[in-house]
Amino acid sequence: MTPDELGALRDELEAFAAEVFAPLRRSDQRDKGISYLRGLLLDGRRKSMQPMAERLGIDHQRLQQFVSSSTWPVDQVRSRLADRATRALEPDAWVVDDTGFPKDGAGSPGVARQYSGTLGKVGNCQVGVSVHAVTDSASCPLNWRLFLPASWDPVMAGDPAGAAFVERRRARCGVPQAEGHRPKWQLALEMIDELATWKLSPPVVVADAGYGDNAHFRAALGERELRWIVQVKGLATAHPVDAVTHQPSYGGLGPRPKPRYRTRPVSLAEHVRAAGRAAARTVTWRRGSRDRLTSTFVVLRVRLAGRRPRLEEDGTLPACWLLAQWPPDLPKGSMDQLTRPSSPKAPRTTQHTHRMIGYTTKRAPCAAGLAVAGRGTAMR
């Protein structure tokens, strides 16, 4: 925003700051908070302290001290931001995703050579995991975490010298002692749980295959009784929904055997191939930049398997919906491309994960190639 545009919104901005920064007891902290907010909104490529202070015409140390060392209730401010964003957006879903921040050096906390969706490859970067509230036209972060790679955790160092190096590196960056390496899906669950303590709950949780392929993540969402729809790969395996379990006879020694399936699970691609194009239906949903968006989808009920699936009390696997986009140029009766992600005819994956919510909340289809939806998520 230009200074004139920002000045025109002065009353609204001050009202917003008064609400968000109300937990700050000292007036000087609240003043620094609104200065920091103005600095973020003003035009300018760099949003670090010194460039923002120059644009505001103030000493950059005021902003630096406010952000890095001033004691104020960060969590309370974040909870107010999340609550306001939820009220303003009335989101259709919460999106779990991660974003890479390319870096030139090695001094920033969490920086390492790792995959970045921003770069589309492995590069030197930080990675942030976030939960966004989304609609068809807007999104806003509700919660976020910095991902710490294993190379930033002294517990995972191979020897004492390596652990000491990591400790020194963490100390320079101010990484709290309690923070260590945790998988991204676990960070996502922590954020969802924290949002629940702020009395916020998702209409539906959506995520790409980086999270959806993780059975622990899906099971944890189910345990929290949340509605969810996540992207998965075609090589994931499942039983048909009508598959029945067999109870082995008990020999009288040791624990009783659990029910088990006699048949082997097959890939999700095989399930879609078996259903065939005759089971697909064409759906048209919202208007895009050029025309209305239309595609063809197969919707099935399956029971996801996996290495260590979590069973129901009766020994069955939980049932879920499988939503597959049938490639428009794929010949009838052929679904081989579902198992080959590198194929030019492979199901498309979405760059905007929040589009995946459409089929369950607005009768619009999932824009990813394959997705599964948890119990309680209706397909209409």
C-alpha cells in the first residue's frame, strides 16, 4: 500500500490494532505494534526491521526490540488474529500446507538443504508449516510453525562434536531448548490442537499428499472427530468397502487372534480402474478465468490399508470416500496412467490445495488426482 492508501484506512487500522494488541499492557508496546503493522502494509520488497523503519521514518531498533526481545503475550495476540480472520472470512475449510523461504546463508534458524514447494526442488531454505482458513477467493493463516530439520536437533546428531555444533548454532539463533525436530504432519496436528484451545474448529481439514499419504495424520484427524479430505497417491492400497473380515479360530493359548481380511488390498488406482469410466460423472462447478470449470470424477467407498492401519473395534478398517479425477484425454477403459505420476496424462494435482474442499462442501470436485475423505465427510 502507498502512504496515501494507508492514511485513508487510518481509522480501520487503529480499530484493528486496538482489538489485536489489547493483551499488551503497556501503551508503548501497543504503539510499537501498530508501527510494525504499518511497516508490513506499506509497499516495499523487504519487510525486515531496517527497511520498514526507513519507510516509517523511525528508529529501526524500536521495531527490532518489539519483535525480538520485548515481553508481551504473543499467543494471546495470535489467538485474537485467528479469531478475527475466522469471523471475517467464514472459511469453507482449513488448509494444511508448507512453504519454503529461500536463503543464501546458513545462519537463519531451521535453514537447510531441503525440498521447497516454492522453489519446486531441493534448495537452501527454511520451511514453514501453516494452517490457513480459506474460501474460493481468499485465505488467511490461522497458525504457523517453523519446521526444524533433523540437522538442527542435537539429539539426532551422530556424535558429541556434532551435537555441540548444533547447540552453538541454535544458541546463536535463539531456538528454545524444548524445540526439536518433529515431522511436519505432527506440527500440523499441534497447530490444530492449539486452535481448538482458542475455541476454533475447522469446517473441514484439507491437505496435499505430503500429509494425506501419512496414515498417522489421517488417523489423528479421525480421532479428533474432524471432517477431512486429503490428497493421496495412486499406489496407496485399500480394500473394497464391502470386504469382510475372517475371525481365526482360537487355540486356547495366548491372546485371541484379531479378525483379518482374507483378500489382499489393491492400489487405489486399481479400484478406480475396476470401477471404469462408466462409474464416472462429469461435474461443473464455479466459473474460472475463462469458462466454467468442468471435469470427470469417480467416487468410491474403500477401506484404506497400509503398513500399520488402525482398526475399528470389530477388526475392520475404517471406511472412507475415494475421489479420483479421470483424466479427460484418457481412452475409455484405460487407467494405467494413475500409477505413473510422471505420465503426461496423469491426474492433475492442484497448486491451490483449498480447491480440494469443493466436492464435499459445495458439490464441486476435488482438483487433485486422488483424494480420500474421512468419516463424517459427506459426498453429495
